[in-house]
Amino acid sequence: MSRSYCTTNDVKRYLPPNVVTEGENPVPNFRNPSPETASNVDLDFFIQQASADIDANLATQYDVPLKQVNIGGEVSYPHPVPIVCAILAAQMYYSQALQGADKQFSDAQKERFDFAQNQLVRIQNGELRLFGQRNTRGSRFVRSTLYGTPLNPVQTGERRSKGKSQ
């Protein structure tokens, strides 16, 4: 099982405002009937799914699961992994919540999802480095960290990958 690269509070930041999460409405009454629609157990499941998805995407470039590193006195996973994990988990939850209904994502949700996917592509292509992580690509005798990150092959005449630069 993969590690959780973010917390339920991180995911709650990216959920739409109409989703009432566990702990936000502890005592519903007839004047405020909106029940809790997202429990922490559900969010933890989608965090695990998003973390496994990230591991699958980054396994070609880094040792997975990723390890936490000390960045400025705070021990955490390297940027942008927690943000990408939270966005993917929120998107997965929202897709499941709208299952069977007309899936209408807002423009902001679509942009966040595209941002998360583009960040993964840029990490895979070597345009973004994950601080403190062991790179698995290299030559036969020397790890590529001594040479810098090798880029994935691109189409003839192009110098950039398909990921958008943000």
C-alpha cells in the first residue's frame, strides 16, 4: 500500500463549497438540514488512490514510495506532490459523488485537475526535480544525479514535453 502524500484537511481545501465534510456540521437541525456528505474515511480512501496513482506515474523516474525530507525545518514530501495528491483525491471524490448524475465540473476544478496532471508529466520528463528523492535513471555505473536529470525523448524538432509550464 502506498503512503498518503497529503491529509484530509489538504483535500478539503480543494472540494467545492457545497460538499459538507465531517466535522463541519456536527449537529444538523431542521433549520440547517445539510447533512455531512464527505466522511474522513471516504477521503482517506481517495487519498490512498491518488497516492498510488502518483507512485505509478513517478516510478519511472524515482524510487517510490517517496520519502519525506526536511525542507526549511519542516518535514514533508517535496513540492508539488502534496498539492497534486490533494487535487487528485478531491477530483476522485467529486467524480464518485456525482456518479450517475450529470457531471458538470466547474472551470476552476478542470484547471486544477489539468494543473495536477501537467505537474506529473513535468516531473516524469525531468523538467521538475523532487528534492531529496533518489532518481532511478542513470548510466550503468553512475547514477544520473551526478549528470542531472535526463529528459524523456520528445518529438523531432521539439525541445519541451507535452506538460504546460505553469
